Amino acid sequence: MASDLRIRALLAPTMLAIVGLVYWLDCTAALGWRQGTLSAAVLGLLGLVGVFEFIGLLRGGGFVVSRRSLPVVSAALCVSAFWFDWMQVDREFYPLIVSTLLLLFPMAVRSLGRVDMKVGLEKQGATLLGFIYIAWPVYLAMGTCLRHLPSVLFVVLVCKGGDIGGYCLGRLFGRHKLIPHISPGKTVEGALGSLAASVLLAVLLRQPLLAPQVVLTFPAALAVGAVLNFTAQTGDLIESLLKRRCGAKDSSRLLPAHGGVLDLVDSLLFSFCAWFLVLVWLT
């Protein structure tokens, strides 16, 4: 336990420094690329790693999931994000539809054969779950980077700040279990502390990070903070459900004492989708 805490104390600031460096390079466009390109590329790579972790997680739990089609189509979807300007959102939704059909239709056809008939439906469902759960949100997050880069940092800080607030208050005051059959350590008090932290951060960060391109009033900031926190906590619980169902503690062993990439971004996946809708509506 003490060793894990030391690793976390070293690794967390390192990851924050990397995030800060990537964000600074992207904001200044120091190497001549379009603002948001570097952050979008990093998110795309993290998403692809998350897809591989999802495949390993489900196959380890005995589920049938595509090992080739899912990562290939997910990578193609993420690459396609760079072809659009993301300012007048229209054609940007085409890759979501096309890639989903490219992923699902061949598997549906193969499931008609005698060999795949018994596992075809399960394979389609598990593969499509990974695609919509990971690749879709990452694609929209990449689009957010290219449309309004500072708002990506806004979402990360609001959601992760809520995670930290919930952890601290849960450890101090947690008495009532939130959903023990999925995540025994989470408490109602921690969930409320997480909500309060996210709402506070949304209010405090709306001006320095979003203005003047995105105007978020005080009541709107309260609502956005609550929505982002709800989607963040839900995303975290969904990944906990996947791990529990598959009999795994972490999505992988990539990061010492932290788990895998999916363990780090689980609370952001639904939140990126929610924020993208808000961002398009406001701008």
C-alpha cells in the first residue's frame, strides 16, 4: 500500500506535467500545426490503447469480441477527425455512421454462417459496445480539440476535480454505500462531494478557460458542472461494472498503481459526448 502511494505521488504529477506541456504546445502552435492537432492526436492514441484494453478485458472474461475489426475501424474513425474543420458541424457526423456500418455489417453477414452462428450476435454486441463506448467519445473529444481546445481542459479539470473531491470527502465522511455490488468503495457522501467539487470548478473555470468564445452564465455553469459530474461518475461505474463482470481489477497493467488507460479516462468518455453537444449549442 505504501509503495502504491509513493508510485501514485510520483506518477500523478508527471502525468499532469505531460498534459500541461501538450496543452501549451497546442495553444501556442509552436511547431506550426493547427491548434488542437497535438491534443487530438494524443487523445486518439489513448483511445486506441483503450480499445485494445477493452478487447483484452472482455476476452479475459470469456466474451467474444473482434480483435481486428474493432481496433482498425476505431483507428480509421480517429484519423478521419483531422479531415474536418469542426466549426460548422455537419459532415463531421458522417464518419460515425459510416464506420459503425463498416464495423457491424460484415460481422452481421458472417454470423449467418454455420461457424459463427452460435457466437455471432454476442460478438456483434460486444464489439459494438466497445466502439460506441470508447471510439465514439474519443472522436468527439478530438473534434472538441479542433473546435475549441480550452474547453477540453475545462472538461478534464471539472471531471477529474470531481473525482478527487469525491475521493477525499468519501474517505473523510463516507458512511453510506452508493452501489456496493459494483464498486464497494464508493459512498453517497463521496458522490455528493464529487458533485459539489465539479460544480464549483465549472463556475470558477468558465471565465478563464471558456470566455470569450464560449459564454457560460452562472446558472448554466451550475447545470454544466452537474451534468459533467453525473456523466463522469456514471462512466466510472460502467467501467467498474465491466471489470467486475470480467473478473479484473484493472483494465491493464500499463500504469503502475493506476491500472490502464481505460481506468484513467473512464470518467471522461460520456462527459466528452455531453460537452460536445453543449459546445455546439453554445457556439
